[in-house]
Amino acid sequence: MKTRFFEEMKAALALEKTKLEAELAGLAHRNVRPNEDGQTFEVQYNNFGESEDENASEIAQYGDNLSLEQELESALKDVESAMKAVENGTYGVCKYCKQDIAEDRLRARPTSTSCIACKKTLTQEL
């Protein structure tokens, strides 16, 4: 793959990382040390008040934020992994068949680790 393409992907990944970190900062705080599940963010628990309906709102909001935090943190880990692959020179190589991943696929999903053929085989979309 071309150096220009790698620079384009590196910039796209850096932008996505910044965006994900900003979204995470809005609903969680970063732990100095990851917990036993490897999570580096912890959702903030908002206190809306003491009444029963306020407590129900707190729990519902916390549950929503927890799900969103897990999804965002997973996406962030994928981005960071792709950024390391760019630095290591392994970016754009399918982890299953070791062939190059098409540039169009990487532009559409910069964190892809498999080519379309392997992905279809894995999801049984023959």
C-alpha cells in the first residue's frame, strides 16, 4: 500500500480517537489503572434527587450510559489497535489470510482487521 494512503488512514484514525475520547469524557471518567475487565473508563452516576421517580431516572440513565460507555471504549480500543498496526507496519493486512485488505474497505472502516472474503467466511455469508 502507498505511503499517502497510510498517512490518510493515520489521520482518520487520530480524528476518530479524539472524537471517541471526547464522547467518553462526557459520560465517564478515565481510571488511572484499568479494572479487571480492562476498562479504562468508569461511568459517572448522576444524582437527580431523593424521590422514587428521580431514583428510577438515575438508574435508567446510568444503565444507558454504561452501555454507551462500553460501546465507545470498545471502539476506542479498535482505533488504538489500528494506530499501533500503522506504526508497526502491519496495518491493512488481513489477520486470517495475511493478504492486503482493500483500500476501499479500510476507508469505509479504518479499524478493519480482515479482508472481505475472510469476513464473509467468518460470518458464513458465502
